[in-house]
Amino acid sequence: MAKLKKHPTGTIAQNKKARHDYFIEHKFEAGLVLAGWEVKSLRANKVQLVDSYVLLKDGEAWLMGSHITPLTTASTHVIADPTRTRKLLLNKRELERLNAAVAQKGYTAVALALYWKAHLIKCEIALGKGKKEYDKRDTERERDSNRELQRAVRNKGKED
């Protein structure tokens, strides 16, 4: 009997720049409408979310700016568009909440990560409020001080 191939688990791609540029307020889990070649590329981790965002239009959510690189072994009869807009699958209540928040000044919806959930690919999207330059510097300073504190605690145990 042939051994069943397990689906990969865990994170496919993260948008670290979004966490740097925005205060993350609330997170949502959305499904993605993908083509077959896109799923194959995601299995090979050929995706970038750096400049991606979520566009809310006509009661639907769309993932814009994500780049899924087509594999060279993909089918030749399919014309692969790596930056096409992909539909996000959310329920009505989540869409209404996103629309209400994005209508407020300063809020935007960004894609944080793509990950496997069982055999499905999910997109973690979040409501974010833009950071100013001084907020980014404060966050960096806080991270550095926490790192120094952790290092001091670790070294304190080694000295005794």
C-alpha cells in the first residue's frame, strides 16, 4: 500500500514589514482562491508578501500585491500571472467589520502571513494603524532593551 504524502505544516510566508509599519489591532483568518500552479509554488515557498495589502471592494476582499513565482516545471498551457489579484474568503460579519474599520481614517487591512491549516492555505490578515517614524524607533529601542535584558539574565546564571 502506498504511503500517503502528508501536507506541509506551518507558515509559508510572513510579511515582517507590515509588523514594522503598522500597529496590529485585530487579526482575521481568510481562505484564498488559488489556481493549481499557485498551490504548487506555495508548496515550494515561492511567495512574497512584502508589499501586499487587502482591497475591500463591492463587499468582497481581494489580496493585492502578493507575488507567487511560477515554477519552471508548471504546465506550459497555463499562462501564469505572478501578481494577479486573489480573492479572500471571509464571512459576511468579518467583511463588514473590515469595511467599517478601513472607512475610519488611518486604518488599513494588510496581509501578515500565509500558512497551511490541514490541507488548506490560509491568509492571516490584520487591521493596522500606520506608525510614524518615531513609533518605529521606539519599537526598535524597546526590542533592543529587551534583548539586552534577556542577555544579562542569561549571563547572570552562568557567572554563579
